[in-house]
Amino acid sequence: MPDMHFKTQVSGEHEGIHYIRSKPLSDLVQNMSFAGAIYYMITNQMPDAAQEKVFNAILVASIDHGISPASGFVPRVVASTGNPIIHSLAAGLMALGPYHGGAISGAANMIEQVKAHGLDSLQADLDAKKRISGLGHPHYKLNDPRADQLFALAREQGINHTHQDLMMDIQKYVHDQIDRHLVINIDGAIAALLLDLGFPTQAGNGLFALSRTGGMIAHVLEEYQEKPVRRIDEDEVEFQPPQED
């Protein structure tokens, strides 16, 4: 039988008071923003004003990118068939993955790999023509303005930039090896920034999903005002019949 005895330092009751880490939840409600509380809950460190500002900007930058990506249209399609909002949001979250919103933790691991073993440790992936997490975007070819804005804000606020610098080194190394400019995308920027803010590598994808859920809620609520049911136009479907022997 699985062991169902949990030990946690994240939250719990003590003498009738609910605590988040070492602080009563009521104190956080009174004194902290949502971004600050999430920062504290995950890292167990109280952010200073600059750290909270940059972390909040990361969450805002990830909140939405239109209907075109999977996290935009998937929850709307599910909502259009009459599903409740929780089901629609769950579908949208399931649409996140390594090629859309799910590359942040991978990029963070890559940055830590380079930090430990040097840029040449990327060569095997380049030789195998594997995707480099945090680089490249289907629409942004010269720069990802969201990434640039976040980096600029972090510098302005005096945030440690060790991992941001490493991400830029990775971009240059890849360019030199394959002779192709790949932008540091929002995933790569967030990965570097979260590491500089003290978050564990595994937290990145979850934080992106947390932020993008806000945008999905807005899309689903709007979709409820539309006529059901969403269907792909027949012109968008090309049937390829089996070839006769």
C-alpha cells in the first residue's frame, strides 16, 4: 500500500492558523501581491521590490499571445462544444508542450548544463540537429520584443544577470556553429530570469501555465458569447485517399 504520510514545509495548520511557509496566510493576504506570494511560496524567500517587479513582469508577459497558438484556440474550441470553464482550461493546459510554452524548464536545464560544463556541451545536440530550448520563434526572426523588454527591466532593476548572460552566450555559440540567427524567445528569457531570481529549474513550465491560464479564462468567457460549435472549414482539410496497388 502506498505511503500516504506527507511531510511538508509548504503550508499547513498550526495552532488554528494556516501558514504558507513560515508566515500566516492572513499576513500575505494583507501585505503581499499575488506575484510576491507565489515567489515566496515557491522559493521560500521573500522577494525585494525589484525581484517582485521583474517576476510580476514575467507573469504578465506570458499571460496571452492571441488565439493563434494552441493555448489560445484549444480552450475556445472545447468551450464552444458546451464544456464548463474548468474543462476548457484543462484542455488549454494540455495543449502546452515542448514546442509551445513548455520549453522553459528545458531551457533552464540547458543553461545550468552550460554553467557546469561549458558551451561545448551543446555540440552533441547541434550535431544531431536537435532543437535548442529557448532559441527561435516562428514569427520573431530578429528579436523577440517580449524577451528584450524583460531583460531590459531586469537590468534596470539591478537583478543579478549571471544566467541571462549565459543565455546570450548560448545564442552566440549556436549562431557561430550553425551560421543562423535564432532569437532568444520568451521561453529562453524567462528561464534565465527565473534562475537569476532564485527559482528551481523545474518551476518554469508551471509558472508559464499559471500565467497563461489568465489569458485562457478571458478567451473562454468570450467564446461563451459565440455561436457553437467551432469547426474547421472543409477547405482546410485535404483528404488523401489510399493509393491502389
